[in-house]
Amino acid sequence: MANGREPPEVITVDREEFPACEEGEGGLTASQMPIVMNMRHTLKRYTKFLIVGFANAVVDLVVLNALILVAPTRSAFALFVYNTAAVLCALINSYVWNRRWTFADAASGSRRERVLFFVQAGINVVVNDLVVVWLSTYLVFSHAMPLFVSSNLSKGLAMLISSTFSYLCMRLFVFRSDRGTRP
């Protein structure tokens, strides 16, 4: 203690939970522990979001492709309607699972939370539809690719863009914990 400061408090860490903290490294300091715990919590939450997102993608694609199989079309307006129906089904699935599982520690079920979810969902639908319609204008109407392939390529990019936007909105605004729990 030549500099007059106390050494940082060292916390013993369970090596099964944090295998990177080997005994020879001296453990984590008290100031490092919340960072590691928050990173672990965020990774776990994002993994849950990806699982729910995969389920949403299945719902979305099944509905879209069922509509295309039942009533094939090259009409941009019809694809817009089909896509909107598919996205709405996926959004209902998303709300249920993200509220009850992914963000369960921060979700309150409040009116504010539901309103914010459906506002972000509305924006999500618009983003998704714009990407699908814009890309399908180039892919579907070029007749260079089959309808099934071009529709699904457009949909894949739309899902990637809109799900990234959706996670950020849900994490930062919708399921934000104001009750003193972890964000």
C-alpha cells in the first residue's frame, strides 16, 4: 500500500459458472463482478430472444408460404397483404413469449408496456412490409427467379432488419425495468 489505497476486494467465483476465472488469476474484483454478471444476463436474454425469434420466423414463413401456396400471385399488393398477415401472427407469438420468458424479469404486463410493444410492432410491420415490397419489386418481377425463392429471399432480409430493430426497442423501451431490477 505504498500509494495509500486499499487493494480491491476479491470475490471468489464459482468455477463451474465462470470457467474463465482460474484460481491463478486471483478471481474478480468487486467492481468487475457486476459487469460480468450483466454480460452473462444480457447474453442469456439475447439467446432467449433468438429462440423466440426463430419461432416467430417459423410462424411468419409458414403463414406467408401457406398464403402463397393457396393463392399464388405476383402482385405487390397481394404480397403486401400476405406479408402483413404473416407478420401480425408472428408479432402475437412474439409478445406472448418475450413477455413471459425473454423479458420476464423486467415485464410488468402494464398498459404502458402493451402500448409500447404494439407501437414498436406497428413500426416493425411497416419496416418489414417496405423491405419485402421493395425487394420483391426487383426480385419477383424480374421473372429471373421462381416466386417462392424471390419471396422468401425478400422475407429473409426483411426479418433480419425488423428483428434487429425489434430487439433494440424491446430491450431499451418496452420491457425496460424501472423497478430496480436488472435492465
